Amino acid sequence: MNSIEKGSMKRGEFLRSLGLSTSTLMAFYCLGTTMTACGSKDDDPNPDPDPNPGTGGSGISGTTTGTAINFTVDLTNSNTSKLKNNGESIITGDVLVAKTTAGSYVALSKICTHEGNAVAYRSSSNDVFCQTHGSTFSIAGAVTNGPATTALKTYTVTVSSDGNTLTVKA
């Protein structure tokens, strides 16, 4: 094999130089291997994206997944400003945040307690619905129609005095 100067070969080029086919290369990428690029991160012309995609330009900052939910929604951000309108909702991480048709904010688990499928807020009936098996939940998380038998987890929502931010906590 030829000697290669540091930084002059990309990961894909290196793997191809080992005789790996395109399909083998795709398998590496699709399986999410823990391979890392050779060389210094400072040398990388295409650095990895932000490891915390829920921060900055999205209008959402904090922890949106797991058991320690604690995040802030900036309602002045174009990605989240629709929550200023009654009947609108967003899903961020593991949480469904909605401004009900009556104008109050609610935050609930986005996962149906029946079989773990995603739920959605329905402004037409002011409830939460699982399209997979038809379970419905009140905006307080209670089951109103099965097959689910367990309520959705709810989170505390606090609105700032100026109405421009929401804080959601477990």
C-alpha cells in the first residue's frame, strides 16, 4: 500500500483503498458504526453537526428526552412561534407541547401508553390521539378511549410574564 500523508485522504477513500465495495461502505454508514475519522478535528473541512440539535436556532433549549425533561421554548423563534396560536402543537424530543383551543398550554409524553406509538394533538376535538390503534387522551393526559389504559405522562408548563417563552419540566 502506498504511504499517505496525514490529512490527504478521506475516510471513504481509505476504506475503498482497502478494497471494500460501495455496498460494504453503505453498510458501515447505515449500521452506525463507531468509526472515527483519522486526523485532528481542526483539520476537518466538514466538522460534525452540533451534537445538541435541540439548542440554538431551533427555538428550543434544554433536555427534551429521557426522564429529566427540562427545556425552554422561545415563542419568538420562527420554528416555534406557531405555539402562540390556539390549537397549535409541536413535538420536541419525547414531548408534545400544545396550546389548546381554550388558550392554555399543555405538555405530555408523545408516546402512547398502549404500544409506544406516537400521538398527536387534535385541535378539532381538543384531545390527543394515537393514529395506530385509536386511543384518545384528554389534554390532561387521561385515557378517554382505549385500547390504552394508562394515562400519558404530563409535564409542568410555565409561561413567562411577557408570553415569549415556555418552560417545560418533569
